[in-house]
Amino acid sequence: MEEKDINKNASEEETVKADEATESVEAAEENTEAETIETEEQDEKDNGQREAEAKIAELTDRLQRTMAEFENYRKRTEKEKAAMFEIGAKSVVEKILPTIDNFERGLSSVPEDQLQDAFVSGMDKVYRQMMKELEEIGVKAIESVGKSFDPEHHNAVMHVEDESVGENVVIEEFQKGYTYRDAVVRYSMVKVAN
């Protein structure tokens, strides 16, 4: 009987140990499952954070590009406005030049004895005032006679051989040329020697 008791006790101890081992394994499995769930949750959070950071980076890049495009648009429109103003001013100057030519022709045809006439004096003053105003806005006459021929400012309509002057020298101006802020509005029509 003692042996049975010992066996029974041993069997009970083994059962208790087996139960404890099973509980220990189950607890370990639960811990592993909890750790796995926690790791998955952490991975989801990390993925969500990475996705959010990527989205923020993408939106920041788009915003910077949009701002750069807007700045380029603003600069381009300012340049276009300035260019349109210059084109408009140049167009107005082109339309005024024939009137200037007529003033010059009319004043050059007045005989010496009538230069002091009130009408002639008044027309001369109007001409000078127009020229002064044109100079103030940047319109200048192109100097031609006695200067070397420059195809960027002169339009040669005649050519003569004359040994008394140098080569490619303008000897006569048929129509005055003008520049507006260093851009040619009208070329000078000239006669060139040699």
C-alpha cells in the first residue's frame, strides 16, 4: 500500500507539474499572441506615421512648386507689362515723328526775313517744346552726317564715290532717324560715300 500511495503521490505530483507546464505554455502562448498583436499594432502605427510623413512631404513639395510657379508667373507678367508699355510708347513715338518732320520742313522753308514773324516764332516754340518733351521720355535723334555708317542706325538709300571724305561715311541725311531708350524707332535715311 505504501507503494501505491507513493505512486499515487508521484502521479499526482506529475499531474500537477503537467498542469503547471500546460498553464505555463498557455500563458507563454497568450504572451506571444499579445506581443504579436502589440507588434502588429506598432507596425500599423509606424506604417501610418510613414504614410503621413510621405503625404506631408508630397504636399510640401507640391506647395513649394506651386509657389515657385506663381512667383515665375508674377515676374513674367511684370516683364510683359513693361514690354507692352515700351511697345505702346514706341508706337506713339512712331506716329508723332511725321509731325516732327513736317515742323522741320516748314521751319526750314521760311525765308530769313520772316523768321521774326509771330506765327513762325510760335511754330518754332511749339516744335522746340515737342522736341524737349520727347527727349525727356527718352527719344533722341540719331546723329548721322559726318559719322561712320552704322547699319543698326542708318538705312543707306544712296551711295556715291567721293575721295574728299573717308570710307563708309554718311555725307547727307534725307530723313532723321530716332531712338527710344536705345531702341531704334526709325532708321536714318542717308547717303553714304565710298
